[in-house]
Amino acid sequence: MKTFRFNCGCSFPVLDDSGSFPLLDFDIEKAPQNCPAVWDLFARGMTKGVFQLESNLGKSWCKRLRPENIDHIAALNALLRPGCLEALDENGISITEHYVKRKKGEEEVKPLHPALAKVLEPTFQVVVYQEQSMAICQILAGFSLNDADEFRKAAGKKLPEQMAKVEKKFIKQAEELGIVSKKEAEQIFEILKSSQRYSFNASHAYAYAYTAYDTAYLKAHFPLAFYYSWLDCASDDAQALEEIAALIDDSRLLDIEVKLPSVLDLSPSFSCDRKIIRFGLANIKGIGEASVCKLIEKVKSTEKELGKGFAEWTWQEFLQRFSRKIPFGLLEKLIRAGALDYFKRSRQEMLHEVEIWVELKDNTEAAWFADKEVFPSLLEALKAVARPRKQGGGVATEKRLSFLHSRISLLENPPAALTDSPLWVLANEEELLGVPLTYHRVDTCDSSAVTCSCRDYLAGKMPPYVLAAELRQVKMMKTKRGDNPGQEMAFLSLADASGSLDDVVCFPDAYAQYKDLLQEGEVVIIHGEKGKNGNLIVKRVFSG
Ligand SMILES: [Zn+2]
């Protein structure tokens, strides 16, 4: 049997290779547990859609930690909790930071006590899990499993009286056992108490870690199916448009092409072939599934009437034979969202003609067309109908006649150029799809100085770093450390046509200078530098 080999080395048997991408016999249970492409996604913080690690916090700590095995991801799951992130030692370093520094060799891996070295070995001698605390109680104070469980309950349920009892018992028994001194017992118990403030158990953390690895595996090897599934789920999200936009920004980093909805596809929700993902018609804001079902029915019945498939209709056939069968609001949204682009006309021109066409009176002018052939264009159709009935036309009154003549002149001399400007297309797609697909906001600014895209930056491009990007998120916060705590700074999320970049840092000096430009939704030109954790640091900002 043929096999397909990925660049990372993973390979799977091919079931069918007749399409542009072979169909593989893939089973997540059999996926290799140590694929370099998966670790690379984690190291680059590309964890959108990866179980439990997709928030900005998850992305940023993945980049810092660069996990290389399941133990590292499990620990990260436990360490990304408020207790571990916020409990600072006398040097202002959190448990999470200690763990990361030790993993990277920036801090000595020093056992709390030689007797505990083995228990804490998987976590660089940092107390991460509930099970470790319980084992420490057993080793140093001879706790029975029952006693250790008392500690777990007291810590987990935050019962101070219970905890005081356990502490007393721990120190007394530890002193009796004599592995540590009373003072050491007291110190170690303090550490247990603080690390267990929001304790997490290892079994839970490992279950999360395997799921995170599996989702990252799917993302690294089958990105099209991965994003298709997430986009399909996102349609039901309370914040559907925002989530869809975030997924599409992210998918661009992996070269996934998400296309405009198309009436040719007639799919209510996202669809996917082996190359692209396409928006569904019911993903257009304001179009429900019920409207799409009705649309499909009407298309089928009109196909029968015309004796040819939808894809073969001309624009005038669509207009004359079909457009009045569906609500104008639906038609207008389909055009503005690009779902009728396959007619190869500008969206403005289609809107203009549809608006004129729907103004025909149902029982006179429109009915006149019932037994007529399809005209070559709307202009000719209107010229034909805009005659008195006696002369073979379809107009009943003088008033209507002059109205139709006004429409004919509107067609001959449109009030504005009927071309689709990038800004107009952008605004419409953004409103109806949540994200512009034909153009990017960045396309509308002067990008002559730009040297780097979001994707280039993530791929490790060398400086200089001048990026043109839309500010997707600006998260202002106050500094906690340093000489002058309490100053305003910000974390930015950027997006351009190549993808998105999170964790861009704007320190207090730059923030004070450029905060007026740093507004969500704005396009800016950012001059930056690479920081020590790999984050882009904002130096200068210009309006885009
Ligand atoms: Zn692989």
C-alpha cells in the first residue's frame, strides 16, 4: 500500500490519491507522540484551536516555555492558573516563571530537599501538582494516604481551619521522622500551601495535555480539516463573527484559503473540499438557515423551468427569471457578500440592476415578462416593457411610463461609477462575514516602508521590523514591577493579509507617546524590535 510522508517524517497509508490531496488512513490514536512539527507549533505560540492553550495567555507561555514533551504541556496546563501565575516569591518571581526558567536552563534546578528529588523530578523540582504535595506529606511526615487526602481536601476546598490542623500534624510528625528539621518542615509546608492555592491534579493535567497534543497534531498535519471544523463550530458561537475572524486570521499563517460564500455552492454552512474552505450562505450576517433552504428550493424549481443548471444561467436570466422569487433583502446581502461574484460583474452594478428590476409592478410590468424570452440585458428588457399596452408593452399608466423611462436613464447614466472600490468591498464583507476576504485593511494604507509581515516575523525573519497591520486587540494594563510601577502599557494583537501576531508589547514610554494611534480596528505602521522572549516590542507607531 502507498504511504504519504509529511515533511516532519510522519507517514500514513493512502486510501485514495485521485484528488489534489490524498485521503489518508489516519487514526489520532496512532499518531506519533513526538512529531517535531507539533512542537514547532507550540514553540511559535501558534495554538489557536489547541485544547486549553488557545488564549493569549496560553500562546504567550507556550512561546516562552517551548514545550518538548507531554510532561511540559501537562505542567503548563497546571501552571497557567491564577494561583501559580500570581504567587510571587521574595524576588517577585511566580511559580510559572520558575518552572519556565528551569526548563530553559536559566535557573538552577535545585531540589527542595534531597528526599523529594524524585517526586519533583518531572517538574524541575517545582511543586506543580496535588499528587506531588500529597507525596511530600507522605515522605517527610509519614502521612498515611488518608492523612494526605486530608491535606488535599483542605487545600482544594480552601478550608483554613482544616489546613491549620494538617499543618500542625505535618510539622509534628516531620520532626519525629527527622528527615527535615522543624524549620525546614515549616518552610516546605508554606510552599505546599501556596502552590496548592488553586491546585490542579496531575491526572487532569495529563488528560488535558494529551488532548492539546492531539489537537495540535491535527493542526500541524491537517490544517484544512482543522480550520474547517473550528469554523463550522464557530457558527454556533455567541460571538460568531469575531471568532470566525480570529480563526481566519490564524488560518492564513498556515496557507489556508477561506473563500467567499457562493450561491453556486448552495451550502448553508462552511464547506470544504481538498483545497479550500468556503463560507456558507447562512454564515452571512442576517441570513438564516430557513432563508437558505427556501433559496435552494427556488433554485431547484427554476433550474427545471429553464432546463439548465444554475451555474449556466446568465446574469439576465438570473434577474429576469429568478431574482423576484426571493426577498430583496436576501438578494442584496448575497450580492454585497460576494456570493454572486461568479457572474463576473461588479457587485455595485448587480445591486443597481436588482434595485431597478424589483421596482417593476408585480401584476402588470413584471407579469408581462412571463411569456417573453430572456432579453440580452436589463436595459433592453426595460426598453421593451416600457411601452403602452396597445403598442405591445407592459405599462398601464402614463405615470408608470415616465417612471420606467427615468429608470432607463438611470441605467444608461448611473449616478456614480458602478465599480467596487476596495474600501466599499472591505466594509461590506466585514459587516456581513465578520472578516474581509477580498482585500485586507492593510491594502488600503501606504505600505512602501514595510519590511515584514506577521507571518515573516513568526517565521523568524531578521530585522528591520516594519509592519503594516490592523490592530485586532489592544489590551492596556499597568506595570506591576520596575522602578515606577503603575504605568500604562499595552499588549497588542496585529493582523495583516499573512495572518496574525499576538503578544506585541508596547512598553510605557512608547505607549504614552502613541496611545492615540493604538485603537482597536485601526491600521498602523509599527516599527519594532525583537524582545528577549521573542515578542515584538513597539518602538514607533505611524498612522496607516
Ligand atoms: Zn508529523
